[in-house]
Amino acid sequence: MFLPEYPDSPTPPPAHPHTVVDQMPARRPVPQISVSTGAVAAVLVGGVVLTALLAAVALTAVSVAVAAVVLRSLLRDQHRR
């Protein structure tokens, strides 16, 4: 009752017939991008400045954390007396 019906030929015909193309497909022209030395220098200087600022923020955070630990230990000693 629910048996599949198979085609008579063992291999089905190809869905897309093979055609020979004689010419190469047209390539789109790639847009030319020129990078000036001024732009490269600006990016490098910006990177150096941002890195220096990040290092300054990290150093400030570490120094504040050390100062907080020292003050806490001083205040703890003050309360024990």
C-alpha cells in the first residue's frame, strides 16, 4: 500500500544541461584604496596615546588599591588600642 514507486531508468537525467563557456566571466574592477603616510602616522600616534592612557589608569588603580589597604590596616590598628 505505502510502497515507493521507483523510476524506470536507474539514473535520472541531469537537471542542468552542461554547456561549454568559451569566454571568461567579466571581473568587476577593484576600487583603488590609497593610504597616505599621514594617516598611518595618525593611527600609530593615536594607538600610542591610548596605550599610555590605559597604562596610566591601571597604575592609578593599583596605587589607590595599595593606599586603601594601608589605610585599612592603620585604622584597624587604631581601633585595637
